[in-house]
Amino acid sequence: MTTIEFFGGIGVIGSSKIMVSTPTARVLLDMGLDIPSDQDLFRAPVRERPGFELRDRLAVGYAPAMPGIYDPAQLDPGATLAWSDDRLTAVFLSHAHLDHDGALGFLRPDIPVYAHPDTVLLEAAIFASGTSGPGSQPELTPMTGTVAVGDITVEAVPVDHDIPGACGFLVTTPDGTLAYTGDINFHRDGAKRSRGFVDRVAGVDMLVTETTMLSFDMPADAPALEPRSEAEILDLSAEAMTRAPGLALLSMYVRDVDRARRLIAHATAHGRVLVWPGQSAALLHHFGVEGVTTWDRSRPQTPGHAQAVVRAEAAVPGTIRTVSLDAVRACPSSYLIQPDVSDVPSLLDLPLTAPHRPPGTFVPYIHAQGEPLGPFMANWHTYLEWLDRLDITFVSIGSTGHATGEALHKMVTDIHPGVVVPIHGFRPEALQVDVPRLLPEYGASYTLKGQRIR
Ligand SMILES: [Zn+2]
């Protein structure tokens, strides 16, 4: 009999791990880093111990006890979790966000990992940039169409999110079908992919869906706000850049490569060069983005940045352009700078203080889903204090990568599954639909009809 287990994404935004098993095969959908529901024990100033990341996470309950999944070399000698499972096993990655891919480096090296070709390329770029999750470098196999794992088949079905290569999956087992949205929205760039997903998986036995946007209370009298379009984001960034007589700062998530590409071109159209920290520039260059610019050696960056640039230029033809600190100080109005959030005092290199900046000059921090993401991040308040001290104005122009509550309800109604399983949100119970609903328990086993086995 086919069983389904949920090893993450229960009551938290992210860390989804869905295990579909038959007596002869196992398919694991996503392998994200666990996101603790309380304060993260490993938040700053605590640092993970290199080489002990998996052991330490298992010990405090930040990684699920899944037998035969983890790399024995990263476990304690003789650990029972290191015993192999005789069944064919494969992992399928929906997209390259940490809450979905962050634990891939803990996998047994003999377990194959499949993903959309764009996700495979992006993962290579992330690794070259030195910004991947802990553990070893996972080897990914590009998939289009369907992959068979014993008596289970898995089809990757592209969806719209805010990262290249995002997919949901349609899993067919001897007992029926399961669809998993990954992370999905219905407002970005026309949402053709997401609508294709709805058509492809209509009528599945079990639908596992993310519910990120149901996590947040909306005032009852507030009009239902449509998330900003990419065009509106560009307009707002243009407004801020035009208003700034000198430097403008940007914060966007570099793995959103399409948005990065657009903002590079948009900055150019407004007479500015977008300058990235070395690791971000390396990621974009490695992924094939043209016209990427970073700092030359005149700016003291942490060593990881220079090393990432060297790796990316060795791997991919072409060079990453560079600018000097002097050039930026001489003409601040020609630049849009993405600061390195992990090196906050490096803001002081920039022409943000006297004698480089006349007092009272408007300098925007154009925030489009970059770090720090929001008040839930440990570095949020400190960062805002720095912006405040430097008289930098926070300008929020972002747009969520996740479906609105309304769009989620419509999606479930249109797919009309036998049972819907809301995960990946603080309030999965807020998904109120006209089909049977399962609010699963962490690690428990269910049938495809949503009945609990143990
Ligand atoms: Zn996610």
C-alpha cells in the first residue's frame, strides 16, 4: 500500500518534505532545511560547527529522523539512521529556495536528485557563489517529463513562483495520484505555468499545497489587494532612483534571476549601473546573466566574494565587470548599489556620509524581497538601526512569490482533489474548501485518501 508522510512544513512556512512510499520504492519531494517554529537555536551569535551540521541538527530536532536518507559520513559512527533502506529512493526538488533545497547536502550520495534543468543550472550557480546550504555539494539530474522510481512515477509540472525552474509534481503510484504545488502563485507574468499545473493535476486523489499567504491576518474591511506586478516594481524603483540626487541602494533576492535581469536593464535605462556584492555577481554570471557588475579589489569585501568571482569566471566564459570605490564616490548618481547584508559596516565605504554626501540628501533603500526579508529575521532590527543612523529611507517595492488566499481557494476548487493537504504556512486551517481536508501530523503515515495509518 502507498503511504504518505510529512516531515516538515507543518505549521511553519517552508521546510516541506513529503515522502511517498510503496513496499518497493520511495520518493521524497523536497529536502529543505527545517525552519524551527520557535526562535532558531542556531541564530547569531551561535554558529553551526563545520562538519557537524547534520549531527547537531538531528540532536536538537531540527532535522527529521528519516532512515536511509542521510549521508553516513555526516552521522555518528553506527547511527541507526545510517542503515540503508533497500527500497529504490529518489529526491525531487521543486525549486532552489533554502526551505526546499537547504538539506540536500545531507543526502546519501547514492540517492539521485531530480529537478527542472533551470533549477539544476541555478543550483550549480549557487554552489559556485558559495551560498548553498550546509553539507556536501549535491549532484542534480535535470528532468523534463516523467521519471520512474520503481513502481512510482513523478512528472515535473512547471509553476510560477519567484525563481527560475519552479515546478510542482504529479506523482502516480499503484494506489492513485498525488500532486504537490511546491511554491506557487497566480499573479506573476500572467501565471501561464500555474494555470497549466491546475489543468494537468485536476482530479488527483491528494493535493498537497503551500498556504504561505494564509498565515497573515488581513483586516476584515481591507480591500483584497492584488500583489504588485513586476512592471509596478520597476515603476516604483524608477521613481526612487529618479528622486535620489546621489546614490541609491537596492535589496533584492539574487536567486530571483528574472527580476535581477530586469533591474539591471532598468537601472541602465535610468543612467545607473547596478553593482552587486561578489557572491551575487558570481551567481548571476554563472547562470548566464549578461552585464553583471561587482566591485574591484579597491573595495575591502569579505574573501568569499573575490573567490566566488574567480570561480564563476573560470566556469563560464566572459568577465564580470568591475567598478572602483573611487568611481562610485566621484559620481554616486550613476550607481545603484546592492549592499552586502552580512557585512553591515561595509555601508560606511559608500558615499553616504560627509564629505561625500550633502546633509539631508534623499538616499533610498529600495527593498524588493531582499535581505533582511522582514521582522522575523534576526538581523532585521539591527539593519534598520543602521539605515536610520545613516539617514537612508526604506522604500518597500516588493511583491510576494506566493498565491493570495483567494487564488489558493480558487486553485483547490478548480483541481477538486479527493483530499487537500495544506502545509507550508502558519495557519493551514485557514484553507476552507469544499473538499475533504487533512491537517497532517509531523512524521505520521497516511493513505492517499488521507486516512491515518500510524
Ligand atoms: Zn517555500
